[in-house]
Amino acid sequence: MKYSTAIAALATAVVAAPNGVIDLGDGVKLVPRVHRAAQRVEGLREITRGLKGVGTHGLNHAATNNTDASYSNNWAGAVQIGTGFDSVVGTIEVPTPSVPSGSSDQEQYSASAWVGIDGDTCSTAILQTGVDFYAGRGGVYFDAWYEWYPDYAYTFSGFSISAGDTVVMSVDASSKKAGTVVLENKTTGKKVSHSFSAESDELCEYNAEWIVEDFQVGSGLIPFADFDSVTFTDASPSVEGSTIINIRQDNEVLTDCSTSGTTEVTCDYTG
């Protein structure tokens, strides 16, 4: 889909500028980005290459000391699998990303933390919003985004994020074709949101997710940033009984994720 088509499809009262940027006012703009369906392995979690999984996007249950361990080459975190998941919430403290030990600081490294509905056992659509963090090439920076896959993702340009900020993420599906995403930076007091309606690709409401992701750019995954640790707190619905996923690339496990109680998911970088 062309950017102009994607913008025309947005269910919002704002007006698109000629360059495709949508001004929400108060210094916040929506900026079309490279299609996250292209960036992010068609928007869906992909099993680790070389390991036998259940279907193209299914979990891979590797033979480890943890018989419940599941591995992906781009998703880490917790996934609830069931029915009727129409709202997901989580709060993070934005980490300080860094170049992994022994890696060149002339490359760019990234990771993303987000909450979402579907994308694991349902592949027709994903409603998601989150924060990307980047390191390398002389700096650290962040951006905030949302997406109703398979449409384009958009960046909330002007929504300031810094390391250490407390950001509340939420997605809410009012139906399988409509919903709202909200990002609130508790540290700065700023909040942004976007609403969808009459989407052609329906949610299944089978999955609730709290994810740290190594997303794809071009034909491969972007080098994964050392994000130290990301904890989703005040998670809703309950994370109890979630499937825990860790990122495994080239036979190396890069994350260690776990849940605590019913409202907390933590992923540590171990690469």
C-alpha cells in the first residue's frame, strides 16, 4: 500500500500535509515509516532459523533444561493465548540502550518494547503500540509508534521520550475492526492516541502480548541493542500462565524473560 493510500485510510479528523505528515497539534505529528510488515517479518513473530517450529510463525519449543522454553528470532516476552483479548496494558521505564559488548559503535542497534493484540496464533491483524530505542553511530534515541497490521506503522513525531521515562502503553479493541492505542509519558505529562475504525483486516482477539522485539529492516533483522532490562508493570490482563518467549539467534539466547505475579513481565538482555 502506498503512503498516500494508508493516510487516506486513517480514521482521524486531522488533515494530512502534502508530504504525508499528519499534524495532531501540540507539536505531535504522525510520520509514515517503512512498512512494519516489511520491517518486522511481515508483522508476525518468526521462529528461529534452523529450528523446527509449528508452522511459519508458530512457537519453537527447543530442547533445553526448561521444557516450557519457547524461542523466536525476533520476539521476547510474554504471550497470553486464549479468546476475548480486547485490551492490553503495560507500563515500562524506558531503558538506556547501548552497543553490545564487542560490537562496532559504527553500526546502529535497536530494540522495541510494545503491547499488542494478536500476531501469534492469529495472523490476520495486530493492534500494537510501543517505543523503539536505538544505540550506535554516536548516539542514543527513541521513537514512539503504533500499527494496525498489515497497514503501515506511524511514528508519533514530537512525542518526547528519554531514558528513564515512565511510559504507559495501551491498546483497546472496541470491535475486531476498530480500536484505540494510547501512549502516555508519565514523566513529561504528555499523552498521544490514535483511533481506528472499519479496518479491513480483522483481529481474532486470541493473543495478549508484552514484547521486546528485534525488528527486521530490509532483508534481515536490525542488530539487536543491549537494552539491559525492560519490565512491563501494571500489566493487564493477567500475565499468569503466559507463554514465555526468548530471542535466540545463531544458537545464542539473547534474552531472559519471566513473569512475576499477575502484573509483571521482565526481559533481561543476555547477549
